Amino acid sequence: MNIIELVDYASKLNIEIIPEIDMPAHFRAAIAAYPYLACREEIKPVPWYFATPKDVPNSKEDYARIACAGKESTFEFIFNIIDELVEIFPSKYFHIGGDEAPKDEWKKCPHCQERIKKESLADEEDLQAYFNKRVSDYLKSKGKTLICWNDALHSLRGNDRSIVCQYYQNQRDVLSEQHINENGKMIISKFKGFYFDMPYKEVSLKQAYNYKILQAGLNENNAKNILGVECALWTEWIPNKEKLDFQTYPRLEACAEQGWCINKTPYKNFLKRLKHFKKILDKLNVYYAIDIITQAPFYLKEKWRRIWYTKDTQVELNYQKKFGNK
């Protein structure tokens, strides 16, 4: 099944697929294929790590991590990609990420510095605001609404409330609060409740179910501007469907109740209902996490957490496969 067939199949099930092409950061796959998109035009493979890991030696020096906002050729490339994708995805939304954008390369790049001077920008943060606005304006010309992660609001000009903010950071973000209070729309994806790539020690089933959406400036008065919740599952450490199912279920059921139930029942009642739903998962051959993982004692979860972050991202899955039937 190709992507066009997938979009068509999903639409028949009333599922809307929204493309996300991250820019200007999380852009290294594009840079590896087209080195001219970077400030430093070097031929490098796509690195195995994401964002800007502190523990990877020479990560800043070895890889260009961000698209060059000073070259017009960068925008030509992005606009061409948008032209292709709007023909494939009929959704009115288009996600550009915009998060975790390191500015150190822009500070050294003559193209970026010339752009800052030419456009009378204040600094590199303002340069990302310029970048975001150009992309947003182009998407609007295509009838699309831009979605960005909430830290990209720090680099948006003019308080553009037409964009949709996806709130993922767990700490309080004043700009996100201003956005929703001024009728800007929001998607809730707080990583402490909805990042399902994390081990169950980090985001437990109970935590996903009981996580309070209305916190840190979000309240009943502005809740009308929340479009919904989204669980996120990045696949750097997911080699197959078995692992994908394991990370997703049964936390997806907890996320669904967060989004669909106005008045949730106590967690113990959810677990009772979940027992019946697991029969459906069994029929569908879904390899979900069982109680020895989701209800594991703290000491065991803490042990898994340490192993997961140091050497084995499959530790919980392997434990279930070894002891799950005993």
C-alpha cells in the first residue's frame, strides 16, 4: 500500500492523516540527501541520534543539524515539498514541527547573517520567526493551517493565532497560555502523559489515564480551544510491529478515554473495562503490554528505566517475553 492508497483508505474510516515535515530543525535526513540545504555543505550520513544529545561526542561538529534560513534555495526546496504533499494529503492541516531548533550554526553562517541584516531582524530567534512566517504564508496560499510544537511559539511573529499549537513540554509555557487564551487552537501531547515511545516506568498506564490535561494555565475557560489529545510514538528504537504494539497498547486506550470522556471513572474501573477490551486485542493478534509490565512494582520499573536509558531499549519487552506466561 503506497501513501496515496493509505490516505484514501483512512478517509473511508473517517481518519484524517496530517503530514508533518519538521523544519528548520530535525532536518538532517533532508540535509544528508541534499547537503546544500545546510549552512555547512558537508556529505554526512543521517546520524542515529535525534535532537542535540549531550552525551554524543562531537555531535555539534560532526553534523549539520538545521536547515539554512539564509539561502533562498532552502525555501525553494521546502515549497516544492509542500506542493507535492498538498496533492497527496487533503487535510486542511500541515505540521512543520519548528521545535528544538539550535541556532549556533546560524550564528556562524554568512548566508543567515546576511538574511538577518537584509530583513532587519533582531537576532537568530527572529530569523526563525521569519522562516516560520514564510512557510506559514505559503501554506495559507494553499488553503492549509500550520501546526507547530509549542516551543516554536517563541519564534513566531505577530501572535498569529491562526496556527495550531501542539503543547508537548511538561513545564509551564506562558506563550502557549497566551495562545489559547486569545482563541488560538491547541493539541495536548504532554510527554509525561502521552509519549508512548518512553518506557512504562516513565509513562505508566496509570499515569496516561490519570494525567491532568487542564494544568499549567489550561482551564475550563480556555478548554474550548483544545482540539484534542495526541499520543506520540517515535520509532528510533522500534524495530518491528511487535515492539510497536507493545509500546502503544494498552496506553492507547487510556489516551482515548482522556480525549473522549468528559467525566472519567476511577482508574480501577478503567482496569476492569480493559480486561474485556484485551479480548479484542487478542483476536486482532496485538502484542500489548500485560500486567507484569503496566502494573510492575516501583523497584522493578526503576531498574528497567536505568537499563533502558543506558544500554537496552527493549528491556521491558524482553522481560515480558521471558516471564509473561509464568
